[in-house]
Amino acid sequence: MTILTVKTTPYNDQKPGTSGLRKRVPVFQQPNYVENFIQSIFDSLEGFSGQILVIGGDGRFYNDVAIQKAIRIAAANGFGKVMVGQGGLLSTPAASNIIRHYKAFGGLVLSASHNPGGPEGDFGIKYNAGNGGPAPEKITDAVFARSTVIDSYKILDTPDIDLHAIGTQQVGDMVVEVIDPVADYAALMRTLFDFDAIKALFASGFRMTFDAMHAITGPYAHTILEDLLGAPKGTVVNGTPSPTFNNGHPDPNLVYCKEMHDLLMTPDGPDFGAASDGDGDRNLIIGKNRFVTPSDSLALLAANAHLAPGYKGGIAGIARSMPTSAAADRVAEKLGVEMHETPTGWKFFGNLLDAGRVTICGEESAGTGSDHVREKDGLWAVLLWLNILAVRQQSVDAIVREHWRSYGRNYYTRHDYEEVDVAIANELVDELRARLPSLPGRIFADDLQIAYADDFTYHDPVDGSTSARQGIRIGFTDGSRIVLRLSGTGTVGATLRVYLERYEAPDGRHDLETQLALEPLIGIAEDLCKIRERTGRTGPSVIT
Ligand code: VG1
Ligand code: CO
């Protein structure tokens, strides 16, 4: 087997976004596109010779092709060993765990997460560092810079590697170990949660439905929920990963999981419903007659984490992405622990978790996780909820209402405008940014006064780095907020995200319909940003 050095020419669009490089599959299928990017990653790292690289993906279309290329390039660049999930599969949190557990140098996660898959769908590649977390900006910036000048890559000339049988094989000078994608992850979950208590909950007749959305969590959920925790067969639906996600959109929100939501709102429906996304790091939580917003879920999990064995000593702190509601802040205040506000994207939580300053992190986009790995973790959130339900012996609805009675309720929604013309979206944001200094003091809807208006800049308290322009925040004197930012995961046009939040005190009204409760703010957002007017849309494409 020979190592080939292949001449190449750079692409100018390999800039990683919120979570790795994401493009349409035909873009990745261009000659040397994958090779250039992976070589650019390796060229930006030092000291991996002889070390372990973890590779796995969510099984979407092109996973099988890209993974063969990745292994050949890793072998040619001098890695000592590649650990890969059987069939090329690993959920994103499982990949993070494998990197940490086996002290790997890093890992490649092949996924476009919640984006649709298939020949015309999306694909993605992300590099995770030795802590198991998405590479920080310092590395992704270096990778992008390298990708614009790369002129050759190294690849081992070898036939396709068999990824179906568990065990080790030699590929050139490198070892390839095919591992069970589920076993180590399931073992980790056992150390965190009271499996006996959850088992007893299921044995008592508690009914749950878990929608794996034809994506990666199917095998994990079948093993953990049905085999280990004794939930009846059929609890997990859509549990076989499909390269096209059965032509669905594997985003666990109220739009794509509407059927499950409606089922949970019926008298005969199950007690608990949950779902996860394409790569297994997001979660949707719905109790009977109660959808739990991701922001509320973060606050509730943080407030109740001590009920699970893995967190019985309490939590060190909480971190949330800036657009996420401030519900968790009130929990941190009551617990007397640190609270951090970071830019969107899990990569910003890594330093805080590594430094032991926070234990639980979350994002409004259905992502929650803890210091057990360095990615958000869909099934982890589901299991923590189950552990809490098993201990408290109350319904989700009762637990949520009780929480609002003691902390107050943060009404919260996100309005997405997808596939907007890029020039229009940029102009809209630039124009609003220019007007920010003039906004404080202005009064809307009779009594809503703007307290501050800025473009969020994050100062990482651990490594001192600064990340500017992370989203526009307009805050009101009563604690309400409008946040506006452009998505960094979309692959076509621009996606404008508008986040709206209003606080209602513990003794206030907690039973309003969310969109209704936020109506005045929705109006102010339109007044200020003129999104509908400028984009010609009559309303958002997706409301979550
Ligand atoms: C979105 C979410 C963000 C999340 C990211 C990756 O990013 O808003 O909170 O971390 O997706 O999630 P953006 O830039 O489109 O708003 V996933 O499940 O891709 O790994
Ligand atoms: Co995801």
C-alpha cells in the first residue's frame, strides 16, 4: 500500500459555521472537496502522529463514501489508530464520549445534524478536539485559512475498508478498530442515572413514545429504553437509521414532530414523548398536555439534576447560549452557582466545562447537555427527565407549573425566516446594527422601554478570547428581549432567526398561549427590523 501525494486546487467556501462545514451533498461530491477539507484539518493540528482518531457519522447519504476517504487520509497522515463506529455510525454525543474515554487525539463527526439528507440534501464534517468537544474558533479559523491555499493532500492507496465486522484490522501502518457504537455510551448513561428507578417507573405502567426520526438515535434508544430500562417494545418509533431519514426532516420540533405532539395532547395518549435529531444531540420533550420549551427544559433540568445519582452532589454552574431564555439564570441565582451567557454553538461551552465552572449547558434550539461529554446530548436529556419523573412521581405538566410558581415563567418563541436572499438579510442586520446606539430609552406599545441594544460580544473567561458580532440584543426594562441573528448552519440563502422573550413573575399569569403572550414584542420586532416588509414574507417559515 502506497501513500499518494495528490495535487489539488483550493475551494474558497470551506469556512466552518456554527457547527462544522455544512453544504449540499453535490458540493461535497466535487472532486477533492472532502479530501481538501480533511487535509486542511490535519494541516492545522500538531502532534497527532501515532495517536487515535475517532470517526463516525449519523449515517446520512454520503456518510459511507466520506468515511472511507477520511480513514485513508488519516492513515496517510500518520495517525496510529482510527476508531470507527460499526457501519460508520456514531451519534454526536457518543463520538464525544469515545474521544474522551479512549483518550483519542480528536475525532471527525460526519453529520449535518438536523438538516435533511439524501442526494440533494445536506452533508457535513466537523472536527472535535481531545476534550471531545467541537473545535474552538482558533482551530476552525486555521482550517479555513489552510483550505484557501491547500495544494496537495496525502492519501493511502487501499481498497475500501470493511466497517461491518467489529474488531481490528491493519490499514497501511495504521490500525482500524470497528467498535459497537452503543455500548460505551450506554455504560456512561448507567453511571449517571438511576436505571432501577426508571425501570420501576416503566413497570408501573408509565407510557412513553420516543421518535428517533429515522436517524442515529434509533439503535441507542432501542438498547437503552427498551432493552435496559424495560420500556415496552414499540416505545421507540422510526428507530432504524435511513440515509435519507425516510425523506423526512430530522429536526425535533413542533413542526416536524407534530403528530407526536398531537398524540400527547389527547386523553389516551402516552405520559411522555421525546425525540432526537439527525445526529442525536438535540431533544424534544413533551409531557401529557405540556410541551416543554428547550429554554424551560434547561432550567428545570438544572433545578432537579440533584435527583439523579450523577449529579447528587449538586452542579457547579450553568451556561446558556445568548438567545436562550433567562429561565436558567433564576435557577443559578437560587442555587448560588455561576451562570454564563455564551454565543450560539456548543463549541463555546467547552472551556467552561473543562475548567469545571459549569455542569449543565443548554441552547434554545433543543440542545441540553452536561459535563459527561462535550456535546449536547439528546438521549441524556430524555433520561434525566425520566429520572426526575421517577423520583418526583408527578406529571411533566405538574413539575413545569410548580417551577413557574417558584421562579416565574419566561414566555419564549423563535421565529425563523428561511432561504432569505443573502444580500437582503445582511443589509437588514447591518442597518439595524447601525441604529442600535439610538434605541435605548425609546418606548413602544405604551410601556415597553428599551434598556439596552447591542451586538453581543463574548469574552471567554477561561482563555481570554473574544468573539464579536454574535447577535443583536434589544433588551427592555421589564426583562423582555428581542434577539436577532443569522443562522450559521443553513446551506441555502440566509436564515434569519428572531428570538422573543417576556418574563412573568411567580404570581403572574402562566397560562397564556405563547404567541399571544408575546404579541406586543412580535409587533415591536417587526417595527424595528421590518423583516416582513423587506423580505416580502407574510410570516416566519418556522415557529418554535
Ligand atoms: C443552530 C442552533 C444552535 C446549534 C446549532 C447546531 O445554529 O441555533 O443553537 O448549536 O444549530 O446544532 P444556527 O447557527 O443555525 O442558529 V446541531 O443539532 O447542528 O448540531
Ligand atoms: Co444535531
